[in-house]
Amino acid sequence: MREVVFAKKNKDKWLNYEAALTGKTRLNPEELTVMYLDLTDDLSYASTYYPDSQLTAYLNELAGMAHRKIYKTKKTSGNAIKRFYLHDFPLMFYQYRKFLGFSFVVFVIFSAIGWYSTMKNQDFARWIMGNAYVDMTLQNIKNGDPMAVYKQANEVDMFLGITINNIKVALFTFMLGITFGLGTLYYLMRNAIMLGAFQYFFLKQGVFWESVRTIWIHGTIEISVIIVAGAAGFIMASGILMPGTYTRMHAFVQKARDGLKVMISTIPFFIIAGFFEGFVTRHTEMPDWLAIFIILSSLALIIFYYVVLPKRLYLQNMAK
């Protein structure tokens, strides 16, 4: 894009930002954050294509002013990490809600395929989960403890191992968005088919409820956040496939950065899921009401954080 076209397209927006930063108009913290992100995107583009331009210097000055205001605001409004998780990230994530919906639909479809495939061919479960795991589980069912696999390892070792592995899977799901989203789609497909096959396998063995009340204690958050990681991968892919008015490289960098923020948001949830799997899931003797309470509370937490809170902050921001 020619510099004159770029300037003409964004001139009014920059003048409004300048008025807000110089105190001529009021600006709430959420608007300041959105404005700063937008300015840094424009500055990055201008620095790449017009490095010695006065326009680039002007945008650099505006971005600096916005950064100083944000720093000053954060000093007086509390912890920056807390603000990221409770304000900045959810507000940003609202614009990507359709990617979360798409990732969810993909996961449900492939879970159904895994369920149906196992229903039609009992050997499909062995192909997906491996003979060793299936044979071990069948023996556990025969021994009267279908979920004994969650009691074998030490609590701390299991917590650390599961958490690290889940984060690794999520990162791969996200990073493979660079393959135009195909790698992300593959990782979602693999995990979803495995889940569907896994659940139908237990249904066939007559211990479906035992599996649901146990596995979903940690699986509610674990599976949900894998879906969120899928959304992050598709966000990255959108920068390549749908660059809009920006160059493909600039759009990719911007979307990759936003996808990374999505991944950062998942870290506490993976820690919670790992804790549940290491320390809580093994207690299969817990009453049904407690297991159901944990599962429903986990689901409510995920829905609130990734669906309800972003919409609430967006509407509050629009009303100010």
C-alpha cells in the first residue's frame, strides 16, 4: 500500500487517538488498551514499509504516549498480570469468538466420528488407543476398578507430567496454525476422535458412567482448553488466509501475536486440569454429587471466562 493511501485511510482515526492522548477527550482503560494495540499494528506496518518517513515518526510518538498512559494507569489500578487475565485479554478475545465456535464445532464433529467408528468396528479403539492401553483397561474393569490407571503414578509426578504434556499438545495445536490451519485441524481431529472412541469403548464395557464421572473431573477443563488452543491456531492461520488491507506478513504477525495471547490465557487452566488429574481424579470413591459439582463448576468457569466475560467487557466498553 502506498504511504499516501495508508495515511489517508487512517488519518481520522489517528487524529482521534491524538485528541484522546492529549486529554481533549476522555478515555477509559479498555479503550486505551485497544487503541495502543491498534497503534502498534500501524506503527509496525509503517516501520516496515516507510522506515524513514515522518508518518512513522508520528506514529511512534503516538504509540509512546499511549504506552506511558497505560503504564501510569496500571501503576494505579493494580497488578498487570491480573489486568491481563481479567480485562485486557477477555476484551481482545471477544473479536475472535467465531474462531472459538468453529474450533468447538470441529471438535464435536470428530468426536462423533470417533464414537461412531468404534461402534461400527470394535478394533478401532485398539487402533486409536493402542493394544497395551486397551488390554490394561479391560483388566482393570475385570478387577472391579475401571479407572485404576489414574492411581498408578505418584500424585506430584502425575500432576507435573500431565500438565507439561497438555501444554505441549496445546502449543503444537496453536503453532501448526502456520500450516494454513491444517496442522491445527489435524491435532483437533486426533484428540477428538480419540475422545469419542475412548468414551464409546467404556460404554460398550458397561462402565460408561464410571468413566464420565471420573475422566471429566479433569477432562472438562483439559478438553475445553485444547479447543481454545485450536481457536488460537485458526486465529494465526487467518492472518495468512485473510490478511485484509494489510500485507500477508503483517497480518500474520498480528494474528500470531493475538494467538499467543490466547495461549498465555490457557496456562492457569492447564495447571488446574493437571492438579485435578494428579490429585483428585484418582479418588474414584468420592460421591457422585461431588464429582458432578466439580465437572459443572469447571464447565461454568470455562464458559464464563471465554464466552461471558469477553462479551460483558465489550458491552461495558461500548456503553462508556
